[in-house]
Amino acid sequence: MTSFDTSPPISVWRALLALAVVFMMLTTSGWTAVHSHRGSTALQASLSAWKHGRLHGHALPDPGAAPARLNRFFASLSGQDRDRLARRYPLAVGNMNGAPVALRYRANRVALGQAGAAERARMHDRRLTSAGQQDAAARFRRFGALRAPGRQVLAFDPEGSGRVAEVFGDLTAARRISVVVPGVDSDLLTFRKSYRPYSAPYGMAKALYRAERAADPGARTAVIAWADYTAPSGLGVDAATAMRAEDGAVRLNRLLGGLPGDSPVALFCHSYGSVVCGLAAHALPRRVADVAVAASPGMRVRSASRLRTSAHVWAMRNATDWIQDVPYLELGGLGHGADPVSAAFGARVLSAARAKGHAGYFEPGTDSLSNLADIGVGAYGSVRCARHDDGCRAGLPGTTTDGRA
């Protein structure tokens, strides 16, 4: 008699394992993705004041208007009037896509100064616990550091764990723009780290900017460290679902729609940041030429073609990254879909040689950082493919039909 193997397929076991892990997290930590009800934030108050404000007797435009409309409005003003608005509504102007870049920098300096003053007062508030005063001191130091000469803060929100975006290079004059989209635990206090600096958004973007300049010294590039969405905190339920990424994708596309000029843009998305980029892909402006993901848990699609973007899609993962052990599936909203470095996904798979662990992709001296920099400056013929051929370069500008430089 013929015997039959009735054990469930491996994919089913992986799904059951994923659900078991999520259930354990739910029962031990609660459903952390539930939004708490808060009062008006400082940013909301600034936006509300703008909506009711006037300049020389005229109403101000809707702060959520199309970037082109806002750009025309600011262009019609004198420098004195622009500065007056930045001082009067610093958080509104500092986060306004379509406002001149230099004006946003100035507005955010004002906002950071005001937020720092509030935290300095909290440091000495005896009604706070010792832990509360220490938190205020940490935020005070961070706000002060962001106001240091030469820092270019493109977006800032002090509410809760905070959001921030910072620019390296001349964004207005750049001929190519790169945006670093980080993953979990990316907020104001973790934006820059002295220990393992290249695992934080500031260090990632700074390393990429330097590597791009080394790859093409004559290129005019700018890199944005974009921690301007509410990322999941830790590897809990938020990180296993797309809730945070959905809001992040909307915010990312608003940023991209408000960038100055028409230079090509490349997105470099790390870990959960690749979920954000995956959800943003279908609505990306056409100027976005490349989407590169590293250490990805998935992009919420089964294949690169389902991202519905004209951008080149790249993926990389090093051999020591623990993310390779997560279940690459999506079931009932849990998990993030197919593995972007798998052959079936259809991305251009890059070498990540010499990168170590989940957070080592932006370390100087790694293939991963070198590859990201080459993509950032458009040097497609110089990238190193993961597999021992030139397939990841096939059909790109600067290469032959077989992918050779």
C-alpha cells in the first residue's frame, strides 16, 4: 500500500509560527498600535494659527496645499515677510512642503529653540519624577545639538518621541538627491548615536553622503536623513504590521512631492523602512529613479512588478543578518510579504559583502555602502551584484545589454 505524507507544507508551518509569535507578543505587551487620544500638539497649534493668520490683511494659503502653490506664494513675498512668517509660525513653516528649503531651515532653528526652552523648564520642574527630568534633559541636549551651526533641519516635530529630517549637502542645487528611510526605533533621541553611529539615521545619511562624494567627486549631491514618520518602537506588533508604514508612506510621498527642482531621487530603505517604501512605491513621483532596500522584512507585495513603480528596484542582505530568519509572508495583515532578495521577487540583488549584522549596511568599507553610493550618483556600471554575474546591472544606463560597464 502506498503511504502519503500528510504533514503540512513548510509554508504552513512558517505561517503558524508567525501567528504564534504575534499571539505571544499580543498577550505579553498588548496591542501597541492603538493610537492614544492626545490634545493639540505644538505642530497642530502652529498650523491652526497659520490657518487663521493674515499677512498685510490677506489670508495665508492652506498649509496643506500643493507644494507648487505654496512655492509660488513664498516666491511672491519679500525676504522680510518670509522671515516674519518663519518666526511667527516656525513649526508650520518648518514642516511645510513647498516652502523654500533655506526658510524651512531657519524656521526649524526657531522651533528647536522654543522646544529647547520648554525642556529646560521641565528639567527643573519638581512636579516631575527624576526619570521625567532626565528625559527632559536628554531632549534639551538633542534640540540644542540640532541647532548647532551648519545643521540643516528640514522637518521637526517635538511631540512624543519626536520626528526629524536633516539634509547633508545643498538640496536646492543638487543634481541627484538621496533619501535614507530608517526602520524601527527611529526618533529624535535615537536620530544620532555615538555608539555604532552608522546604525542611526544621521550616521547612515552622513556616511552615504561622504561615499557619494568619493564615488563621484564632481557630482552635486544631497542626502536626507528622513526620520519624519512615527516608526515602530521595538520588535512588537507595530513592527509586524503595516500601520506605521501606511502613515509613513503618505508622509514620504509628501516630502518627495515638495523637493525642489527636478533632479533624480533615490530612496534607500533600511529594515522596516523598506515596508514604508513598498507602500509608497505606487504613488512615487516619476523623478524617483531608484528604490534600494537593505535588511528588508518584505515590501508588502509578492514581486517587484507589483510595486507599480517605474523606479529601478534593488535589494541586498548580508549573510549574518538575522532578518533572513523571519517568515516572509503576509497573513491577515501580519508580516510583510515576499523576500526582496529572492529570485522570484525580481529585484536587482546587490552585494552586501563585509557588512555585518542587521545594522551594518552603511558602515564605511562595505560593499553595501559602496553600492548604495554608486546608485545615488547614477553610476550603475560600478555596482557589484550579489550573484557572481552582472545580472543586477542589465539594461541600465552606462552598461551594455549584459550588464557590463
